[in-house]
Amino acid sequence: MKPDHLGTLLVLLAGLAAWQILAVVAGGAGIASPAQTITALRRLLADPGFWRDVAETGRAFGLSLAIVLAGGIALGLVLGTSRLAGEVTEPILVTLYALPKVTLYPVVLLLFGLGLSARVAFGVMHGVIPLTLFAMNAVLRMRPVYLRTAATMRLTRWQTVATVIWPAILPEIYAGARLAVSLTLLGVLIGEMFASQRGLGHLAVGAMERGDMASVLAVALLLTGFAVTINAALLALDRTRQR
């Protein structure tokens, strides 16, 4: 077994042991044990209604992520190619992202109602600004010689972006995309908790109201596995590109 794989396995085993200890200390009232969580997950996977919730969350997440990736990268490129625009916009974006998202929920609900559009809006709110900042700062930190070379070769703006800027900032784009995936998924789930009558977020809230902590942790475990898988796939894709 490779050392990095061994380290990952040890971390997982340590986390599982800590989880079991917490379940024993809490007596099952505050946190379900790993065995109870797996049992609840098996029960959920056998329920057709659960897969409808999965489909709803997947649809909202897919739309949100598409908007985040396209909008965040495009906006970051536009702002990054103008140093003045980037320097003026960055503190504004940071301040906006630092605002507690709960303060914007009434506005989002008023504009979009209790439906798919509200969940997509919540997802975009959480993911687009970090990706924009990653892309913008990647362009701003790019070596000036690249742009001078593009100007010497008389490349058009689109040729400069496609052949000079994009390859130079691609590592930062991958890093920003990995963060955006997790944040967008988090935003969609929070939106389902407050602005939906279906989806995994709504399912988790219903389980918490019933005191069914095993189902809550089963949903959390499933979502964690999904997020880790997507991030690992993006990391592997970036490593493959660098070879």
C-alpha cells in the first residue's frame, strides 16, 4: 500500500473510532453510532421517495454548479484583465461574501419563492464569488511577460485569453472549482432546508424534527462521500493535466 493511501486509511479509521466513542458517550440521544447510521442509510436507499429527493437535489446542484463555473470564471477573467477593475472589485466581493447568507434569505424567497429557482440561487450565492476571486487573482498574479509577448505577437483579446491567459491560470481554476463544488452543494442544501419542500436538505430537516439522528447522519455521510468523490476527481484531472 502506498504511504499516502495508508495515511488516508489511518485517518478514516481514527475518525470512525472517534465517531463511535462520541456515540457511546452521548448514549445515542445526540449522535447515532456508525452501525446505526449505516442501517439508516440502507433503509433510505431502499425507499423510492429518497431517490426523488436525490434527483431534486441533483438537479438544483447541477444547474447551480453550471452557473457558478461559467459565471465565476468569466467574471474573474473580465475583472482580472483590468488591474484597476480587479483592485476595486476584490474588496467589494470579499465584503459581500462575508455577509451572513441568512440575512439574504428573505430577499431570495421574495424574489424566487419556494421552488427550484430559490435553491439554485442559494447555491450560486455560495459558490460564485470564491471562484471569481480565484480566477481574478490568478490573472492579476500572472507574469507580465506573458501579456507583453501576446501584445508583441499582436494577438487579439480572445486569442490572448485562449492561448496565453487560460493555460497560465488553469491550476488556480482547478483549485477554485474544487472549492466552488463544495460551497455550491452547501448552498443548495441550505436552500432546501429553508426554501423547499423536497430534496436532501428538506429530508435532513424533517429527520432532525423527528429526532431521527441516524437518518440525518446517513444523509450527511452520503453527501460527504459525493463531495469528496467530486473533489478527488478534479484533483486527479489536474494531476493528469500536469503530466
